[in-house]
Amino acid sequence: MFRRLPRWTVTVPLALTLAAGLSGCGAGGQAAPAASTAPASSAAGGEATTLTVFAAASLTGTFGELGKVFEAAHPGTEVRFNFGSSATLAQQIVQGAPADVFAAASPATMKTVTDASLAAGPATFARNKLQIAVPADNPAKVDGLADLADPKVKVALCAAQVPCGAAAVKALDAAGLKVTPVTLEQDVKATLTKVSLGEVDAALVYRTDVLASGGKVKGIDFPEADKAINDYPIAALSKAAEPAGQFVELVLSQRGKDVLTKAGFEAP
């Protein structure tokens, strides 16, 4: 499962047909890189190798940083990422997409992979909770979850099948609120984009994504978020070579915890 690839290999979009029940919640994930068995010489004269990591969209910044750390510690290894909806990524893996590591934004999406006997013993490495994201100038004057139930407020949510959408449903149910979104997005990054572009007045996204926006949006805490916290599990795929396990170890290490905590994730 751990493939040796040229460093110059270009990622080829992976076309996979997703199950109908998931088609609205993850088709926008980045395409999975295609497998290749062609050997290539690294700068040091050996063969270059590629480690393919499928990870939830909310991990884009942190895993990008950890990927560089891993490459520096493993000369000749290139870490490639496929970021997107955890539900979509899980389906891609089950349908045969070449992956070495899977990091999901919920135990439910990891279970899709473990139930297919493609990974075992996932470890929880982080937790994340929701905030209300509004444009920096907050034109709708949103200051709490109840404001999202106002039909005059345009709200974006993640689709219910993906972890950020499932968390939003829990939070709204805990508050006894019914919210009718103007759009349901395929992952948390797409949902946040609707806010940063001013296309909606508010959205429910992870606080880590609000922090990663660099001030493009404002985050508002609300108490019901504590009842909808998502655990993030990670596992090396069953047929992956040892470097996959080493990447998992990096994520679980103190270095990994430091990167994740800085980005706003909570320790498990």
C-alpha cells in the first residue's frame, strides 16, 4: 500500500462514484491522488516514496504543517494530502482509493473504514467544537444561536451527513431551535467560504476554521457547542507500510499536539 513514486509525479484526480446518500455531502473534496509504481531517484540518489494521507478539511492547515515536519525527518519521502469531507473520504477509501492514513472529523466516518476491515485501532488525537461564523462587520448583528432561527438571517450549514453538519444538528437540537439554511455545503471549508464572501450572514463551523481565516470572519461562542464536540480519530490503513504508522505517531506526539492546540483544537 505504501507506494514508491517520482517526486515529479503530478497528482491525477481520482474519479469515484459516491453512494447516492452521500452525493450531497462530499463531492467537493479534493480528488484522491492516483497510484503509481514507477520508481524514481531522490535527490540523495535513492528512490523517492509517497505517503498519501486522507484528512478532514478542517485539518488542512495543521496537517500541512505536520507533513513538512514528517518530510524533514524522513528524507526521500513526500507526503501528499487529500482534504475533504470525512464522509466522502471514507467512501473513497472503501471504494479502493489509494490511501495510507485516514484522519477523520468524527468516529462515525472512521467506522465506515474500520467496518470494511481497511483499518484497525484508530486513536483519537484531537477534539473540535463549533462557533457561529459571521462576516467581520456582522451586518445581520448576530450575537447568539437563537438569531440563526430568524428567517431574515441567511445561514449556511454543512450537510447533515458530514461531521460539521452532524454537530450543527446536535447543537441546534440542544437549543430547541429550527434553522432553515439557504445552503448546505459539502464540507466545513466550503461553508466558511460562504461567510467570508458575504453570501450568507452566518454559519456554524469549527472554531479552528474561524481562527484559520485570519480575521476574514468573526467567531461567536455559544453554550450548546459544548454538547456537540467532535472527536477526531486517525489510523494507518491496514495494507500501508510502516511510514504510515510513523505519521500517525507524529500526529499523536507532543509535537503534533502542540501544532493542533495552536490551531484551536482541544486535547482528547
